[in-house]
Amino acid sequence: MSNRFQMPATLNGAFPTDFTDDKGKHYNYTRLGVRIAQDKGYGFTEQNYKYGTHENCQEFKDVEFPAEVILDVSLSNDGGLKVHGWRSATQPKPQQQAPKA
């Protein structure tokens, strides 16, 4: 059973991270600054989610922020969300090709 789902969000920015700390641990990811509207309650929540390696930041070079997006996410082992992909919420969903006979 897959725990992946689609989530509408406002993307406020994308930031590359690629460094090694003093203890030799390497950090390599793209951090997405995401605003999520609340279904219950008032206002919105802002979260940072990791999205692959720092090279993924290049996907956002032509995006005008803030951007309305649909995130493809799953629950991570630590209880947070892991982003697997994204698409613009203002552009039509890509059409799937019919299987060839």
C-alpha cells in the first residue's frame, strides 16, 4: 500500500543545500519553503520540506514565487513529509498517453 498523495500548496522558494559539517557529515538536498492552507482552524502553516539533492533546485529557476503547486508527497519515517515531485497548479495536468495496441 502506497502512502503517496497529492497536496496543494503555495511554494515560497527553493534553496539548495550542499556542504559537509565539521564532523564529516555531508548534507545535500533542496529545501522547499511551503505555505499550506489549513482546512480546520485559521490562517496557514509554513514548513520546509526536502526535495532530493541540491541539483533539484534548478527545476525552480524559471518559477515566479510565490507559486501555486501540487506536491507529490509521502509520509517519511520521522513523521514528516517527503516531496517526490511537483507540478504547477495553474497549468493543466499532463495528459496520459493511451496504450498502444
